Amino acid sequence: MSLESISKFMSLVLRHHPEKIGISLDEHGWANVEEMIEGINQNSKHMVNKDIVELIVRTDSKQRYSFNDDKTLIRANQGHSVHVDVELEEKTPPDILWHGTGKRFVDSIDHNGLVPKSRLYVHLSPDVETAEKVGKRHGIPVVYKVYSGKMKEDGYVFYQSVNKVWLVKEVPAKYLEKVEKQDEPVSD
Ligand code: HQG
């Protein structure tokens, strides 16, 4: 079983469904590491131990997890649907951020703006390339430019998770602009 598939399962547990392995998160999203290891081994196809969990925390491509100081507790840095307070840092965003989504959501987004859906926050990317990757998870990707500086001026609160994802409660449609793909020039 690859580290990546274990990490995906840890995301599922630590962001959305701790009950799947019979554990709970505290109000700040922390799970007991030993309980999580036992829970994963008893309730999933994965087999983990402390060394594997430490390796995942250290090497995860998006730095999705953190330990507390003595490594007895673990939590996901962002992306939760479970209502926990991971002590996000409030931060002034750059003037522009980006959001990648699937083509099928565009009509609704143009009408309603970006909403968190099942998660606690709307996730925004620091650059177009990252947004494009996020969009591809949802089918044909569409990228929006987000006027985050203007939003901040207008009083919206932005947070940055410890793994550098920008988060905001909503993005009304007036702060969004679809990025038009530059088509290849047609030769005749
Ligand atoms: C869309 C991954 C219709 C929204 C990524 C998105 C990210 C609307 C989808 C992180 C809408 C929710 C989060 C509206 C928003 N109408 N659709 N009004 N407003 N949507 O997965 O941002 O690998 O919950 O555009 O890298 O795709 O898991 O959010 O397409 O950082 O660590 O509703 O997950 O990170 O989808 O992804 P998601 P997301 P990890």
C-alpha cells in the first residue's frame, strides 16, 4: 500500500470522518496518534505504525498534517468538513488569488459566487497552475481569478493554513473573473 493512499485515508479520517475508525477529534481538530494508528489498522485495509505516520507527516506533498510538540497528537492543517477550530492565522491576502473548479459548476458559481459546500472554507490557490490542478479533480477545469485584495478592503477575513492554503468563508460573484483560455491560433 503506497504512502499516498495511506495519506488520502488519513485526510478522510482527520478532515471528515474520524468515526470511520472509531476515534474523535478535539475542538482544535487533534486526534491521539496511538488511537489513530490502532483505528486505521483495525478498521481499514491499511497497516501503519508510528514511523510510517511520521514519514507521511514529514513528506506529504501538500504538508497536510501537523503533530503537536511531543508528537502524541496529529491533525489535518486544513480542508475539514468537521466543525473544528484549527487556529488558522488571519492574514492579508495578495491582491489576486485563484480558484480552480469543474466546468459543470460554472453556471452556479457565476450566479452564487464561491461557497464552501461541505468544507468550512472556500479554498484559494496562490497561482494559476495550482488552481488548474485543483480544477482537474472536478472534471474539465475552469480557473477563476479572485480579487482578494478588493475583498480584504471590503472587510472579508482571509486565513492562511500552516501549509499555505488561502481560506475564506465565501467569494461573492462580483469578485470573480473567469480566466479565458488562450486558444491556439487558427492557421488557414
Ligand atoms: C465548487 C484539495 C457550485 C468549488 C485541493 C469546488 C484544495 C461550487 C467544489 C482542497 C460553488 C467543492 C479543496 C457554487 C464552490 N456552486 N459549485 N456556488 N461554490 N463550488 O473539493 O476547492 O488534496 O470541497 O469550486 O488541492 O476543489 O484534499 O473544494 O469545485 O486545496 O489536500 O464546489 O482540496 O486538497 O469541492 O478543493 P471541494 P476544492 P487535498
